[in-house]
Amino acid sequence: MAMRLLLDESVPQRLTASFPESFEVCTDPQMGWTSTGNGKLLNLAAHRDFDAMITVD
């Protein structure tokens, strides 16, 4: 099973290519979650079975 990562909008999208192919990496904009508050964002990510969220803020 691949690890599912969510990159917050504060993380440069080009970093998605830095992860091994065995990881499934999505960004907030790809999910349609731009400008979503942190609490709601974590809830959305948990309900979509993401394993971790990476942010720089």
C-alpha cells in the first residue's frame, strides 16, 4: 500500500516529484482545498485516508 501524502499550499508543488514513486502525493490545489483552514484541512485529509500532511507554515 502506498503512503498518501498531502502537501499544503505553502509547499512548492514542484516538490511532488521529489518523493519516491511508491508515494501518492497530492496538493491542496489538486484536491480543490486551497485556502482551507488548518483544522478543516486536517479533517478533510483524514476522511480521504491521507497518512500525513506536509506544510511549511
